[in-house]
Amino acid sequence: MAELAKGVRVSGAERDTLAATLKARYDKGESIRALAQSSGRSYGFVHRLLIESGQALRGRGGATRGTRAKDT
């Protein structure tokens, strides 16, 4: 993906194309941070674009607070 110039407004068909591309890559497992870095946009911009495109976002990784399954 070609890096977009910093601060350039992305709108119209170009925004729709970018949203579809990022959504497809996110579906394949790339993180929002990786998408932001490769596209030259901020984390917030990519996050907002995914939300606007109807993408269901994955939960955060790491340890969860809950009860562990007991060994039997």
C-alpha cells in the first residue's frame, strides 16, 4: 500500500477504496497499528475508518481477568 502524504485529506471514492483495503487487511489479521504504520495515517484515523466501514473490531489481547478452568 502506498503511504499517503501526511495531513492530506482523504475523502470520496479515495476514502471508500482505502476503507475497503484496510478492512480486508484487518480481516486477514493485521493490527490497527500495523495498518496505520503502513498507510502513513494515525491509529485513530484507521480505527475510525474501520468503524465507519462497519467492521467489527477484535478485542484487545493479553491476559483476561476471570476465573481459570480448574485442573481435574
